[in-house]
Amino acid sequence: MRKYQNIGDKLIPIFFIVVILVLWELLVSLGVVERYILPSPTDIVNALITNGSDIMTHTWVTFFEGMTGLLVAVFLSLIMAVVMDQFPVVKKAIYPVLVISQTVPIIVIAPLLAMWFGFGIAPKIFVVVLVCFFPITVNLIEGLQSVDGELINLVRSMGATKSQIFAKIKFPSALPYFFSGLKIAATYSIMGAVIGEWLGGKAGLGVYMLRARHAFALDLVFASILVIVVLSIVLFYGIAGMQRALMPWEKLKEELE
């Protein structure tokens, strides 16, 4: 019964998306909506196939910027979360600053980065780091500090050192929180790279979208959006697969429940 329920849960959103695409295609094909306002799904797929080589070239640029920024954000987040967990005074000082930093729209910061670092790849990676750093850090620090205090006291009474407690108890317990933040950050990474490209650059999906928009080629704009969505989904499920591989006990727990 549970197996059929899981299949149904997967089929329902697929069916809903198919219905939307069919209605979209019909509205455009019947002339209810003009193609120059909203291209049909088939127009978008045709544009993607026809201009596949150019789009792929720009896609690799955006993917590289997104992945590089994400990896840097993960590295910095691990360091920051560990420091805040080990030194409560650091958390009290830095945590409010992290929250305040999220109130500043990234679209406002991006032009400053372009002025400071030029129009190369560096400001794009910097934007990705900014949008990815917060969700990973906050989720990880919450995970590290949500570990059962009695369990920590127990292993400490057995002679465990601070580093052993962190490596054997705290970090494994915080992994679900870490991957939750990482999945959010992964979807943000492509978006951050595109925003950085909008504000200046020579290549990337953001640059390609701007050129297509200026040429009033909305089918190419939507094709670029489709590629961005696919990249984000692939990253999300790739990290979900990594989580299942590194945390096999979670799958066992679900099966037992």
C-alpha cells in the first residue's frame, strides 16, 4: 500500500504539469494569447533545439559559476558554523549580522560587486556565495545546537574529548540540517549566477537572456529559463541522492516508520 501511495505522490505533480502545458499550448495555438507575448511550449522546445549549441556554451559558464560559488559557500559555512557552535560569544555577535545581511536585496549588492571586481567571473561567484552562505550556515548551526544535551554529557562522562564529541555525535546529528540548507542553496546558486550575469558579463545564461530579450526573441528567453529550471532541479536531486548515500540510516528509519 505504501508503495502505491509513493507512486501516486509522484504521478500527481507530473499529471498537473502536463495539464498546464497542454492548456498553454492550446491557448497559444488557438490565438487566445499571441506568440510574441507568450510562446508556446513547442516554440520553446524548437528554439532550444535550434540554438542548442549556443545555449549549451552559456549554460556551462553559468553552471561553473554556480558550482564554484556553492562550493566556496559550503566551505565558509562549515567554518562559520563550527566556530559559532564552539564559541557562543561569536554566535551572539555574528548571528544578528547574518540575519540583517539577508534584508539587503542581492540585486542591490550585485552592481557594487561589478564596480569593485570588474565584469569577469569573480563578481558572479561572489554573488552565488552571498546567496548560498546564509541557508547553509543557519541550518548547520541549528543542527549542531539541537543535539541532545544528555547524550553529550553521557559520552563526556566516558572520557570523550571535545573533538570526538563533535566528530562522532554533533556533526552526524546535524547532517540532516546541513543537507536541508544545502538543497536550498543549490537552487539559489544558479539564480545567483544569473543575477550576476544580468549586471555585466560576456557569457552565461543571464547574458544570453538579455540578448534574446533585446532581440524580442521570447522563445529563446523561455528556453533559457527552462535550462535554468532543469539545472536547479538536477542540483537539488543530486544533493538529495548524496544525502541518501551518506545517511543510509535515514532511509532505514523511514522504512521502519
